[in-house]
Amino acid sequence: GRAPMASDGQLPSEWQQQWSAEHQRPYYHNPSKQESVWETPTDGDPIKLLPNIEELKASVKAASPARAPPAASTVFIWVLLPVMLVLAGLYCLHLYVATYHPEVLAVPAKKTRDRSQKRRGKEGMPKTKQRWKMSQDGKGGRSANS
């Protein structure tokens, strides 16, 4: 079965460390409360169990230096790169369509109106249109009032 193991000094006095042969790991038993747990029990505040907490904090800071933020050029490249790839892909697609399927890109010619009828004149109308109306004095020139 279960054989009691030596206490490591950090356990509260009522707890005993024991070995689980079934799970192949230690567990902790409190005979006064008839309670067993897998995690190491503490005597209330776990910080009291670490008398050198400031040393531990300092060693953690020294072991993992703070990373500097990325340079602006790096951010610019990572933002610009996907945009440039999309534009290059669209340009290649345009070249492919222009080469192998030009009818897709062909813009239909704008329909022009036949203005020859207007130039020729209609039946009963003079062939040339007067550029402006005759003035009141009958001289045909443009006056300030017309």
C-alpha cells in the first residue's frame, strides 16, 4: 500500500506526504480531518512559504529580459507585404486576361449620333443654318441687345 514519506519541512504540521502506488505520484493526507489532496497544502498564505520571494522575482526578471518593441520598418514591412502581394496577384490576373481573353476587357465603342441629317437640312429648310438672328436694324450684325 501506502507508505508515509518524510515531510519536507514546508508542509503544515498536520499534513503528511504519502505515495500513491496506483498513480505513481505523491499525495498529501491530513489524518485529523481525514482529507487527502494531490497538491501541496499550504498553511494559509503561500507567500510565507517563500522567504526569499524578492530574490526569486529578481532572478525571473534577469532570466527573461523585456523585449523591445519592433522597429517601425518591421511593422511597415508586415503591413505592406500582404497589400503588395494582393496587388501583384491582381496585376498578373490582368495580364493573363489581356493576353488570353482580350474580349473580356474590350470596352464597347460608344454609339455616335448621326448628325448628317441636321447638317443637310430638312425639306423646306435652307441647307445652311444662320449663325445668328438678324438684328433689328437689318444689318445682320450682332448688337448689344441680341
